[in-house]
Amino acid sequence: LVACASQITHVVLGEQWSDSAWMLQIIALSGYGVMVEAVSRSLLKSQGRSDLILTISIAKGAVSIAVLLLLSLWGIKTLLWGFVALSGASALLNCYVVSRVIDYRLWQQVKDLLQILGVSLVVIGAVSALAPWVKAPPVAALLLLTGCAMVLYCGLAFFLQIRECQVIRGYLLSQIQQRVPRKPVVPAPATDRKSTRL
């Protein structure tokens, strides 16, 4: 979303909204924190700690409203960057709570997340650098850039041997093997002993 924001805006909303693509780029950066929060909530729920989810949500909501109202005084750009910062801080808070519930230390969570974030930032940089050189209609440019991003991300994840990507790869391969029909094994025809003695 960050690298292809102008193409997405052009295709989905129309050319008249092209000037607002920078907003989508900033908002899309908060998606990383939102995903971390979603995984943390699922993990806490599986441990039977819905009380912690409620407490975190109430505290986060109150702080977010206060901070965003304050930042709105400095304009939309500051407000959006504040939203991204709040998303990151909320993700760290969720990681801290998870570290207190299960044996998965905060520094280890951050280390694992930074590896994936680093790959994502490399892909964003590469696709953003490529985007101005793509001279194609918006839909074709969007498909081309998205394809490049996917190939680059998967290639880097495979090269760096990111554990989560290895798990996803194993799962996808097992699903493909289950769906591909296997050829039945045909037994060899029985031979007549009399004809083999000739």
C-alpha cells in the first residue's frame, strides 16, 4: 500500500483524488502495528485473558483520542504521523503484555518483528524507486508493482530464512500436494512361466 498508494488512489477513487495519495501512504504504515495487535489479541484470547484485552483497549482508546485531538491542532500531516506512532506504541504495549503472559520475552518479539519490518522497508524502497519508471495505465502499473513487491518480499524472506515465511511455505506446499491428484500405481502384468522358458 505504501509503495503503490498513488496507483491505488487513481484506480479506486479516480484521478481527481491523486493528490491525496500521500495520506494513504502514511496511514498504510500503521498497518504493521495493527497486525501485531491483532496477533497479540488472538494469543491473549487463547490464553483465556480477555480481561487484559479489555483493559488494553480501554486505555489505548482513551490515550489515542487525547493524543489525536492534541495533534490535530498542527494539521492533518501531524495527525496522521501521530496515528502511526500510536499504532507502533500500541503494538509494543501488546507485545509487553504477551511477554508477561507467556514465555516469549519482549526483546525476542521485537527482534522477530524487526526482521520482517526490515524486509518490508526494503521492498517499499525498491518498489517506490521503480514506480516512477513504470509508464503504463494505472491498473497495469498497479498489478506490475504489486507483483514485483510480492516476488521481492518472498525472495528476501527465503534468502534470509525468516521462520514465519518457512512455515507459510510448508503449509502452502502441503495444501498443493493434497489437491494434486496422484496417479494410481498399476501393478506389473503377471508373466507366464512357460513363455519365459523359451
